[in-house]
Amino acid sequence: MREKLKFVIASALPLIILNIPTEFIPIQGLSIVEHRLIAIFVMALLFWVLEPVPVFATSVFVIFLELIMISDKSFVLFKEAAGTVNFGVVLSYKEIMATFASPIILLFLGGFFLAMAATKYQLDINLARVFLKPFGTKPAFVLLGLMIVTAVFSMFMSNTATTAMMLAIISPVLALFEKGDRGRVAFALGIPFAANIGGIGTPIGTPPNIIAMKYLTGESVISFGTWMCFSVPLVLILLTFAWLLLLVLHKPQTPSINVAIKGKFRKNWQSLIVYVTFTLTILLWLFDFLHGMNSYIVAMIPVTVFSMTKIITTQDLKRINWDVLWLVSGGIALGMGLEKSGLVGHLIESIPFASFHPLFILFLATIITIIMATFMSNTATANLLIPIMAVLATSLPGMAQYGGTRLVVLAVGFACSLAMALPVSTPPNAMAHASGYIETSEMMKAGTIISGVGILGVYTMLFVLKQVGFF
Amino acid sequence: MEKLTILCIDDQRDVLAALRKDLESLNEFCRFEFCESADEAEEVLDELDAEVIPLAVIVCDHIMPGKNGVEFLIEFNGDARFEHTRKFLLTGMATHDDTITAINQAQINHYIEKPWEKEQILEVVKILITEFVMSVGMEYQSYLSILHQQTLYKYLRT
Amino acid sequence: MNKKQNEEGLKRLVATYFSDPAKRLKLEKGDVLLEEGAVNDRLYLVLQGSFIANNENIEDEQQQLFLATKDMFIGVISFFSRSSICVATIVAKEDCEVAFIDHNQRNKAEKEGLSLIEQFMPVVVFDLFQRQQREQQIIFEKEHTLEKLYQAKKLASLGQMAAGIAHELNNAIAVVSRNASWLNEHVGEMFLQENEEAIRFFQMGSETGQSLSSREIRVQAKALQNKYDLDEDAARKLAEINVPSTIKLPPLEQLNDFINRSHRYWELGASFHDLNIAAKHASHVVGSVKALAAGSSGIHNGHVSIQESIDEALTLLSSPLRTISVRLKIRELPDILANKGELVQVWTNLIKNAIDSLKQSGTESPEVYISAKPRATYVSIRFQDNGPGIAKEEQGKIFQPNFTTKEKGLDFGLGLGLTICERIIGNYGGEISVKSRPGKTVFKIKLPL
């Protein structure tokens, strides 16, 4: 019932927008193509917020609508007005379709291959065992260890898979806690929070980063290594803060914790290939300035090596998270439409952004981002907001002096990952909440504080970057 | 979200009533079918199939008039329409041989002896629901609160 | 040597050596013919009466060695051995007459070239052989009696154990059962008093429980779903309550609420109903086990209703009987003087045999038919099943001990065989008989009034 209602609402409003005459929309010089794009954008927004269908389906729908309504090979009815003065610029259907295989998608695919191979050959769980060892058995330090391991893994693996792995490790231990030991909450919250935060650490850590990377091109380009140079310290700072916060809010009372992970590093040749390729790929990503290959090309190394050595088989390939890739593709297609049609330009002209201080706009953008991402998919938020902010950054005269596109895109991209106040905010949050160890209110309290401090951290980082002349 | 069906078969009405009460907490996500014999269950299976309602779990008694539980489950195991459905034998008195047959030929996923405890049966049903949802490939997020967490982690890790 | 040849040999010997009236002795009951350890130079032949031979065993106890009846020899060992010392004391069991020969006996068959020993040997050996055979028979019978005793003891200890378990369970069940009915009475009174509607649904539940079958509920629910545009869950609940048409349902917008509320009350009542029924069933089973135990622990006879004893047997077997249809046709019967436990045990045995036969053969639509009717001087009770029957050649053997068609194992701990049934029925002066052909096997019991 509610599903149907959501579907109707999310479809009706865009249809109404599509059918009102173009002149009625209060945007100066709006073309027919741009008008249609507004309808598509509103559709995407409502579908992503209300989720009557899975988020990736909305992406596919966006691409489809762009193809039939505003491409150079669109449906005949949508071409009737072509050639008139205010018809506007159509998009190349090839470019729209190419979003399915844009370099950015392949970069993510490379990340998937690394993660899959690592999981398949138990590299992740074995690394977890080794990394956790130095943290001993004092609950506070075990928590720190778990959070660091989770964060590091989520830089290369999906946040969901990392959380699933870590919760599986910690759940038997949590079950042994005495009733009323608040420490349980600390552990159950620490892992999803660390996964969310850790996602910031690399361009492939989480889909919003990938979308941000897409807009960091040309003179704003940021390499894999550069990204990590400033994001890893940020991750560490936020992680430490989250750790301290959880210890203050929910101090574990149990005197010691023993996290037992079974297993040994595997020693067959496939495993060795996985270890070597894993290390090599990361090194090549970090030192791209030495070898000349950009991160997209480096991403093809694990894809190729693991396919050739049958480490990733045909069956494994079927288990790739295509939904995530398509979700990002849809976002790229939507962004491309907004940018190429000139819609964002017109939109910005109609709103007196210039009268505001650029930093106020930045502040507003990050707040909107974090609120949206709290209630809906982080990637969908990035899909909707980053393209607009990227164009805004270039067109606002005052923005350039504070860092321009880089500043804005990074701020919004990071903000997407910092939303963690509710179970629905991210899949890791939902999973931890479903474990039954935490109340929504506990998640909200700690999550909101971390979101807030996280945003401040991002501002500080950006300020420091400005000071060292990065922008 | 589509409700998952749980089919309970037992010739004793009071046992079905007790099951219904113990599994009540799944109501938001599950619908229940109760049958007093294997024959009746087969009719229900046909209906479920015709209406394309996902059958997640069968909870079946062993000793019943007419076809017994293990015989029914063996037949059911070969039913291609419900290949992902999880099978669960709940019995008061099954011999060692019956149990072996149930495991080998009906490939039951779980076995509990009566009398059961509420927590125990709820956990088992949750595990089986999780396995069903994940192996069919349904959107697990919508059922998150009734899924068995440890089982879910296993599926989500890869 | 066969018996006939031996008889002829014996006759010849008697005629030749034991026909001298001077060499005859008459003894009275209790007279000692030979004393163990004394010297004996005679060989006696029993003409009339019987003797018992005792000797002292290794533990200085008297034990019976053999029994000598007419035409048997006494003093064989002392007469033919060199020592001439008796190995046993021979006592007359009744008034007897014996003939004898002694060591001075002249050989009357010298001209045939046979020594005295050669003439006596075949007959005496055969005599010894018979003597041994008879002892064997006695030993066999003794073992058999022991076996029976052992079975009876096993049953008795099983009975004691069952009685113990039944007693323990009975206390627990009594608490469950009493509290269930107490709660049933007072929950309604205390919590639902104010609410007439609640009380009504609670009582509907507690009086009848869920009266509709799952199939009926499904059909009803579908009909209700269409009629009132309810959701599935609510429709099922409404169908379960089975609201009588006299109760007016509230308007549609309140219907869902109404259903959820009243279903809760109804379910509360129905739970008590189920609880009570289950407790009753449990205590009935315990009662039956106790009665059975009483049968094997020697409790005295009393007036027993045959109907009740059959009901108890059926309760005990309710679990294996679930897959078998039971038809009962029991007319008004007078009570009989008996031990209820023993009767239950007999019925249980007979029904269990029928169940086993039906199950082992996989008979289609298996059925057990029990009927009982009074006659002028006795009650006739029949247990009939439609199983494969008992083979002709086996029908005579089924009441014998050690006869079984079943695999080993103390199945259910009750079936100890038709032998015991026969013994019990026999003790009451009744009889048990069997008639069987494929598809119809009848055990008929007659018990005198």
C-alpha cells in the first residue's frame, strides 16, 4: 500500500512538471531540453528519497529517460520541437551510454576485484587477526583496534562487507558481555561508524568518493595518492574522536575481551598472487606520479590478473555488486545532463548565489548534503548534489579564491560519508542496529555528534589544505 | 515489501495454535498458513504457487495420519517450484531411522524435538528466513529486523 | 536298539531271571531299599510302584538323581561295578514290589554261549539311557520356568519404574491442570469483568477452543476477506474466532481494531482451553501407566469396567494409533471382578500386535476394530485388524513362549507377548482364541462374569 503510494507520488510530480508550459517555470532562458531535465531530476530526487524501487533502478531509469527524451537519438515525439530557438542542447546518446563503462566505474570495479579476491582467499580475516593482536585484551583498546581495522578495510572493501565481517567477528564476544554492560553499545556502534568514516580514506572507499573524483578533472584533478595524503589523516582523527566519544558514552565494564579469529595465512600460489597483486595495486595507486599510469589504468591490473589466473571465476563475476556500479552510472549520466544542457548554469543565474558569501554557500551545501545523506542513500545524495555543486563552484566568482571546484566537491563528497545518525543512513548502520544491541536513540546521539565533528574536521582539513597551498 | 509465507503442518490443532502464538512476533513480515495434514498442505502449496507467494519456511510435524511428515518433506524436496524453501522438522517422536531419512532424503535444514522453547524456535525460523531471503536474492534490507544477524553476515561478507 | 527290541529283551530277562517268587520284596511308602555308601550285591527290577534316588552333592545337600518306575532297574551301578558300593539312597515313593537277582545268580543261558553280563548289557544300557533322557526333560522344564519367572520379574520392575515416573509426573500435571482451570475461571473474572465484549470472546475461546479445522478457516478467511475488504491477517483471525451470526460486527472503519482486540481475548480463552485439554490428556496417560504398573505389582482384584480398561489401553497407544483408524463398538457391559492393570496389559498387547502388523505390512487404510458384548455367563471381546494376518502354520504357535515375528527390542516396554495374555485370561477362567486370514485377524476373548 505505502509502496504504491510512494510510487504514485514520485511519478506524479515529475509528470506535472513535464507537462506545464516551459514559460511558466521561473528560470531565465530555460530551454525545452532543460525543462525535461528538471522533470528527470525531480523524478530522480523523489525516487531516491522515497525509494519505491531499489536505488539502482532509479539510476537505470534516469539513463533511459535521458536517452529517449534529451538525446540525439531520442523518441520521435520528443524531437518535434527540435530546431526551434529554445529547444536547447541535446546530449550524445553514446556519451550517456558510456557512463556504464566510464573510467570511474572501472576504477570501482578494480576495487571490487581486490576485495573479492581478498575475501575469497581469507586475506581480510587473516589481516584482521594480525592487526588486532597488538591491541591486547583491554576492552577500550580492543575497540580501538577493531575500529582501525574496520576503517582500513573499508578503504578498499565495501563498507557493508567490512561491517558484516567485523560484526561476525565481534558478535560472539558481545554475546558474552554481562547484561547491562553498556560496552556492548560501544562495540556495536564503533564498527559501522568506523566503516563509514574509513570509506573516506581512498577514492574507491565508497561510491560518493568515486562521483567526487568524476568532477575532479582537468586542472582540479586529484590523484589516488594525493587523495589519501589528506583523507587518511582526517580518517585517523575522526576515528580517534569517535573512539573516545564511544568510551565516554558507553564505557565497557568487562575487564577483558578475547577476540578469537581462527585461521592462518594461506600459502598456495593463488593466495600469493592475491597478496602480491593487492600490495602492488595499492603501491601503484599511491605512486602514480612515478610510473605515469593513472589510477583508472592501475585499477585494471587486479581485474586482469585475477581473471587470467582464475582467482576470480565466471561464477564470482556474477556476484559483483552491479547495482552499485549502475547507481553511480546513473548519477554520472544525470550530472552530465545537468552540466552539458546548461541547466545548472541557468539555475544558478536565477538564484542570487553571488550575494552570499562563498563560505556560507559551502556551509549550506555541506549541511544539506549531510541531512539528505542521513535519510537516503549516500550515493544517491552524491549523484544529486555533487554535479550541481561542481558547476556552482566554477560559476561563482568568489569561490575560486577559497579552492574552487576541489574545495566544494571534496566538502560535499566527504559530507555524504559523514551521515550516520540513523539506522537508515547507511547499510552498516542498519546492520548494526539490527544486531539488537543498540537503541536508535543511542545511535542518534553518538552519530549526530560524530557527523557534526566530522563536518568541522572537514572544514579544518580544507583550511589546512588552503594554508599549504593545495588549492 | 512482500510478506514471506511460513507453512506449519501438524495434525494437532492445539500444537498449531501454540506455534502461531510463538511465531506471532514475525507477523509484520510474514504470513502464516496452517494445515492439519500433508494432503491439505499440498493444496496450499498449489495455491501459493499459483498466486506466486514466496514460501520461506515449512515447519512440519512427523507423525500424522495419512502421509507422514518425512514422506511429505521428501516429496516436497523434489518440488522444483519451491527449491529455495527451507524445511524444518518439528517432531515429538521420530526414531533414529526417521531422522536419518529426513536428513538424507528430504534434506531438511533443521530438526527440533517437541516440546520446543519459544526463543529456540524463533531463532531457527529466523535463520531459515535469512537463508531463504539471501539465497533467493530478495532485497534483504526490508526484512532486516527479523533476519538472523550471524547468518546474514555470512552472506554479506562476500 | 529300538524300544520294541528292548521290550522283548526285557521280557526275556524277566521270564528267565526275575520270575522266582522267592526273590521278591514288597516295600511300603518311605521304605529304604538301598543306602548310599552301603554294600549292595543285588540288581533290582521294579515290578510295581516307583522309587526316588537321592545322593549328597558336593555341598552336602540331598539332590534327586533319578526316578525309577516300573520295568526299570535299581542298583545297576553297584551291581555291575567291582566296588559294590551304592551311589544313591533309594526310597520307595509308594507301596512297591521289586524282584532281584544277586551275584550268585547262575547263568541260565550258558548253552547259547552268552555270559550273564552279555545278556543284561543291552537292556541295562537302554535303561540308563532312558533314565538320562528323563533327567534332561526335567532340566529343560526347569529352565523354562525360570525364563518365565524372569520375564515376569522384568515386567514387574518395569511396572515399578513406570509407577515411579507416573507418580512424579502426576504431581506436576496436577499442578498444571489445577492452575489452568483456576486461571481459566479467575482471569475472566478479575481482568475482563468490566468489559462485556472481552468476557464474551474469552468465554467463546475457553469453551470450545478452535473448533474449525485449518481448512475451514482458510475457506472462511477468504470469504471474509472479500466480504469486508479485510487484510489477510485480520480475515484469518476473524475466521478463527468463528463469530456466531448473533454477534453484530462493528462498521468497517472499526472492524480491524475490533478483530484484533477480540481475537486477543478469544486467543486467551482458547489457550486455557488447549491447556486444560492437554493437561487432561497427560493425566489420563499417567493414569493408564499407573494402572498398567498396578497389574504387575500385585494389587488385588476389584470391580473393573471393561470399557474403561479398553479406553486406557487406547490412550496408552494413542501415539502409534494416530495413523490408524480405530472403530469401537462396545455395548453396555457389566463390571467384572479383575485387576484392571492386567486387563489393560492384555488389551495393550493385542492392540500393539495389530498396530505392528499393520505398520510392518504397510497396509492401506489400516483399521483396528474393537467390539465387546455381554453374553449370559461371559463377556465376549473381539480385537480385529485388517492386516496381512497370521500364517496357518504359525497360528498354533503364537501363544507359545519365545514365539515372535517382531524384531528384538523392548519396544514401548509393554508388549511381552501373547503368552502373558493367555496366562492372565486363563487366571480369570477365560479363554483367548485367534482366527486369521489375510485382511482379517480376530482375537476373541471370553471372560466369565
